[in-house]
Amino acid sequence: MIAAEVFDRHRGRLNAVAYRVLGRVGDVEDVVQDTWLRWSTVDPATVEDPEAYLVRVTTRLAIDRLRSAQARREQYVGPWLPEPMLTTPDVAERVALADSVSTAMLLVLESLSPLERAVFVLREAFGYSHAEIAGFVGRSEISVRQTAVRARAHVEEHRVRYDTDLATRTEVTERFLAACAGGDLRELIAVLAPGVELVSDGGGLAPAPRKVIVGLELVSRALLTFAGRLPDAPSIRLEQVNGGPAIVVYSAGTPSTAVVLHLIDGLVHSIHLMTNPEKLNGLTPGDEKD
């Protein structure tokens, strides 16, 4: 089997690993391309386990890329959110996989070190053994076990258990969209939790609050104000984004806004609003990922 065929067979897994480690669509594409360049110089017949080889290269490249990205983020303007990405419908139906790619989980993973994040993702999202991960990251199995325990404890301490029922999330997202589009303050308030927070990421490149907004009245009015400033005749769709329903606004076929809702007991507790044009490339139709 030629090198390209082997690589294409594993490309989906490499994209999935890189995205969960990085949370940045553009960086994922670069890492997977660099993995291909390295693979293209290898004779596949000499590699006993191509998946292990490719995941190892992808993981190490992603860790290096993440270290550089975290340093650059110190100069980021306003709140930072992971880049949203269109996902296939079956991801939402697999709860564990959907959770690992949700923007809420990716945000928690940002507080881990690059090594901790890679170990956590490989273990919890993809089920690799500690021995396999040790080979991927170039550490001893004992060290990987300790890192996995530490990372898992950190995630459990900081994560919020949001609703995972797809039907509920879809219904609330539809109601939220209808209320915003119709300027219906009462209906909007009906789907929001009292302590709801709005986290907006414009990166200084698009209109967005530069601080997190908290509270029913402030958030609802901010949302209606934002909805009233959308471009003329926008195309607004309910898409599968990061393993669940989300609102995506397209202007002339280009994504301009993404809204992801996180629910607890059927009410919206957290809203992730992305308007940074440099972080919306993963929402181009036809580019769905697993």
C-alpha cells in the first residue's frame, strides 16, 4: 500500500487528536500537513504500526505548536475561546466523544500544560493505554500514569457538567434563536438561567464585549443589541458544531458569527459567542470533522 493511501486511512484520527490538543483549526491543518511531510519520506513497509507512528508524530508536533500558541495568547485582546468547528451528526450521538470536543471542555483543557492536555486527550477521548501514550509523548509509562491522574483531577475540578441530551439542547437553541431574531426579551429570558454568562471572542478584529457579561438582564439585552446589528439579509443556520447544536450566521456565504449554548437542567448557563473572523474557518460548509 502506498504512503498516501495509508496516511488517508488515518487522517481523520490525526485531525481529531490534533484538534483536541490544540483547539485551533488552522494549527490542526498545519500539524497534519507536517505529519504528512514526515510520513512521505518513510517507507510504509518498514513501519509495523502506521497509526501509532502517525499519532506519535502528530501529538509531538501539536504539543510543540501549543506551547508557542499559549505564549502568543498573552497578548490576545478580550476573552479567548477555542475555534468552533463543524462536526458530523454522529459525533453528537456519542456523548463521550462530543464532550471531548465541546467548546466548554476545550476551554477547561486550556488550563492544562501541553503535555497534560495531550495525555488527557489520548487517554480519555481515544482510549489509548498508558503504555501507548508513553510511546507517543516520549515519557515513561509511570510518568504518563502520574500525568494522566493529575490532568484528570484538574479537569474534574474545573469542568461543569452541562446537559448532554441532544433533543433538549436543540430545542433550547431553536427557542434562543427565535427570541433573538424576533427581539423577544421575555422569551429570551425564559431560556436563560439567572446567573447566565456571555463570553464573547472578537479578538479585537470584530465587534464583541471585551469582558465576560454576567446576569440575566445584562446578558439578554447584550444579545438583543448584538442581534440587531447583524448584516442585512444574513443566512442563519442551526449547525452541528463541536458535537452539538449551534447557531452560525453566514454573510455572503462566509461565516461571521457562531453561538454555542451550554445548558444545565434545560436552561442556558453559558453562551460562547465567536466573531473573530480568523477563528471561523472551521465553519465552512462541507468541512465537517469527526
